[in-house]
Amino acid sequence: GESVGLHLPTLSVQEGDNSIINCAYSNSASDYFIWYKQESGKGPQFIIDIRSNMDKRQGQRVTVLLNKTVKHLSLQIAATQPGDSAVYFCAEILSGTYKYIFGTGTRLKVLA
Amino acid sequence: ETGVTQTPRHLVMGMTNKKSLKCEQHLGHNAMYWYKQSAKKPLELMFVYNFKEQTENNSVPSRFSPECPNSSHLFLHLHTLQPEDSALYLCASSQEGRGGETQYFGPGTRLLVL
């Protein structure tokens, strides 16, 4: 989940298991959502996106679920690998604006 | 590699110094962005340039001065910064700058103000 503060919430997952990272977004008018992955020393990397007219979208080993009723977004990573270790954060976008609202992120640790 | 490069990757400066951060995108995009990322907060949008014109200034102090000479290059000029300005400064670009697009980020410049 999301948290504001010094310490990011951490999800520890055994290698090979599935990971689920959650995000609560703030604005019911937001109609575009992106998940980013940020590895140490690098900039955020686009993973997957979804528009508000969908509730599920699948990529390679990743799935994003959108629940507009409760303003909740989740990222599912199948068969988590050591290379998936990073901070993951969501972004909500207000249509027609540049205002991307980013979450603080969740740190994913993959245990060997 | 995302096609967005930033230099320098690390910068240490005193409060009286003047320095510049550089961003270049090789994606043919028309919009470029500056963000600040600090340990205690989510990404904060600073400036948006669309087709070389500034379209957003998110109440950024004047000690940060952006410059966009063309759609591929973006600078952030820094002067008389404060220690609380220490952060990771990220540049991003998107295709058309019309909002609601995927933004692609550079690796960032880690800035330390002493």
C-alpha cells in the first residue's frame, strides 16, 4: 500500500511466488494510471498502464487491476524474480492535464 | 535505457554556486518535464515544456530556472540553493504533451547542496 513518511512499505516475496502491490489513488476523476518500477540508482521505468474504461490489463508477467469504486489499483507480478526487486509506485493522471499524482511507492524484496 | 539521458549523474554544490543540469531525449517527443524526488515525498512535478514552451510551473522557487532550447534538450539552472533542495532530479519526456500520456524518465541527477 501507499505511505507517506521516511520509510517505504516493504513487501518481501519468495522467488517464484506471485507478488501483489497495492495503490490507493486520490481523485475519482483520474482516468489514466501507470505503474512504474524504480531500481536503485535509476529513474522510474514504465511497466504497464491502464485507462479507466478497463478494469484489468495484462502484460508479460504483470497484470494491473483497477477498481474505480474504491479507487484502488494493484499490480500483480507472476513468478517473481530477483530482478523484480525495486520500488514500485503508481501514478494517476487527470485527463488533459500534466498533473501526474505519484504514490510514494512500495519496496519489493525478492528472497532467494 | 529509456532514451532519456541526464548529466551529471551526481552533483555536489555549495549554496552560493551556480550549476546546470542537462537532459536530452532521443525519442522524438515534444514534451519534457522536470521532477524532484526526495526521500520523504512522492515525485513532485516542477516544470513542463511542450513544443519548447513552458506550460507548467508548479510553484517552483526562482532559484530553479528551466530552459528548453529545443524539443530534445532541457536544462535546469540552479543558483543559491538551500540544503533542503538536495534530492534526485528527474527529467522525463512524452510524445505530444497533451496530458494523459506515458512519460519516460531519465536516470536522474543526484544533487547534494552543502
